[in-house]
Amino acid sequence: MRDLDLSSSATPSLNTVLSSSTAPAMARDAVHALRASQIREVANAGFGVPDVLPFWFGESDRVTPGFIRDAAAQALTRGDTFYTHNLGIAPLRDALSRYVGDLHGDTSADHIAVTSAGVNALMLAAQLVTGAGDRVVAVTPLWPNLVEIPKILGASVETVALDYGARGWALDLERLLAALRPGTKMLMINSPNNPTGWVMTRDEQRAVVEHCRRHGIWIVADEVYERLYYGNAGERTAPSFLDIATRDERLICVNSFSKAWLMTGWRLGWMVAPRALMDDLGKLVEYNTSCAPSFVQQAGIVALEQGEASTQELVTDLRVSRDHLAAALARLPGVDVKTPHGAMYLFFRLTGAQKSLELCKALVREAGLGLAPGSAFGPEGEGFVRWCYACDPARLDAGVERLARYLEQHGAA
């Protein structure tokens, strides 16, 4: 046997070996650099604090409708607990085809994939079309997951901020189009928007689609809040990219059962994407979650087929809660609030919110009020806080009273 030459330059030195073996166990740099959730940080500060009113998370205080829960229970009772097709069971994809088609025009089940939640669909979409070194553009303020997901894959993200003015939040379309220059791989856009409630207009969507077509840029549209829209009478959904784009161009629309059917904890979503992506998407689903749970998918079918009245009732109630909370907040000193057209949040300017994370922690400790800091949604959100109004108006009133007392105690009155 040949002797090992420890003096060879090709052989790691003892110091190198020891240095590697004694280095701290850490995630890779791209993951280690991700932003932690400041919303969770505030919520964690509320543990142990008695009688906190939590408005920090994006979910209703209502449970999932009984007919949906019953469908899942029946599926479990009959033993519907096995693996399914990676892209979802055929009856659910067919039901989604009918549902999406009714809202946005003919959509084949071949363009639909079922996912384990909307956020899983966002990750899968990014994995499909972006990688290390790619350039991504995102419109902010924005739920942080959309900004951070491309970074996990080694992409860089440039943000284009909405403007805040007398009418609330608005898009500078020319600034966005200028950012979508040749070589950009993907645009990530959320409308109706979390946290601002901003809704992209049809004309803005059309301009973005035409621009991205010219430059070969993918659009990943997070349309999870499309049904939580307070437009003109008879409009059941916010403007969607699906209304103006074909199903086989560079567009992936992500949606979820979480909001419109009160199914946040069920973790069931879907995406509409070009048929040419589906085989590769199936591979990614296999290597991520394999499939969404079968009994949850059965509940999704019932939600789609029987849930329209429930969804419309929810939107009616949310509109009442939105208007109630906006009016109550507008009467407080130090509050600048505008009524948005979509989603289920008020994202308002508040005295003392220049350090919004610190303010929200203080509100938890001193007032028992749980709001989300604007900085959780990017630097553009600093100076603002987010309040989820998806609850009974009486509960909102109790929260407003606590905020009023806090502001008075801290000299804002």
C-alpha cells in the first residue's frame, strides 16, 4: 500500500480539518440570512400576557364552515388516508377547473395543480422558474414570504414600493415597468395585497403582462385574496391576471382555500400554470410534500361546490368590519387610515410606529393589543401597523379602546 504523503499540497492540513470539524453547525448562508417573521416575534411576546386581543395573524376568528369539516370527517371515516397523485386528485382538479373557469374563463384541469397550502405553491412556482443568480422583482410592502422565497434559491430580489397618499396605496406603474428590464427572470406580485389591501387595476395588469411578454419575464401572481374584494356590486372577484393572459404563457397564478373558505389550518392551495410545466411540477411536489392529504382534498371539493353562499356572506361581513374599524380608528389622534379595496387588513400610519416592531411589542405588554408591525413587510412598511379585521365588530371596538388608552397615556391625545 502506498504511504499517505501528509506534506502534499493536495492534502488538507490538520488545522483545516480541525477548523472544519469544530466550526459551529449552521444553515447555509442564504438561509441564515433570511428575515425572521416579526409578526411571530410580536406574537411570541404575547405568550403569558393575560387577555391579549390578537389581530396580528391573517386569519378570521371563525372556524371552518361545518359542511366542509363534515366532508373531511366523512373522508377519514371511510379511510381516505392514502397517497394521491402528485398534482392532486382528479375530482378536485376538475372542481377547480370549473370554479376558476366560472370566474376567469375556460381553464382546463391540465393547467391546475393542487398544493399543500398557498405558500407551498409559491415556493414551487419559484423553484420551477428561478435559481441562483436570477433577478426577481417584487412589489412591496409585501407579506415577507414572497420576498424571501427567491432568496432561498439564490436569486436576488429588487423591490418596487407602492406609494402612500391621500387615496391610500397606489402603484407607480412606470417605476415598476422600468424595474422589469431585460434579463429579469420573475415578477412576484400580490393583489389584493397583504398588508395594504391595495388592488391592482385591470389596466395596470394589462400593461405588466404586455411588458413581461416582450421581455420573457415570468409573472407569479399571488391571488389568495381575490374573493376578499370590495368593488362594485356584482363583482365576485378582484381583477386577475387570468382574465387577460392565456393559460400557456409565462404566468403562474397561486391561490388557496385559506381565506375565502376559512381554511387556514387545512393547508390546501392550488396553482394555475402552463401545461408544459406540469410534469416538472409533479417532480417538485414529489420532492417537497408528495401530495396534499387526501381527506383535505375531499373537503376542498365540497368547499368549491357548496361554499359560494358562505364565501359571499363572509365578504359581506368583512366589508362591515372593515368600514367599522376604519371609522373607529379615524377618530383617534395620531392615526392616518385609508379604507382599502381588498384583503382583510387595515395598514395604517400610527404615531410612534417609526420603530413599529418596538411599538407593537409595547402594545402587547402595556395594552394587551396584538398588531403586526409594518416593518415585517419590508422597510417601506415602517411607520405603519397592520390590523386584521376578520372578526366581530365588538371585538374590534375592544381593541380600539385599548389603542386609544395607550395613545392617551403616551401623549398622542
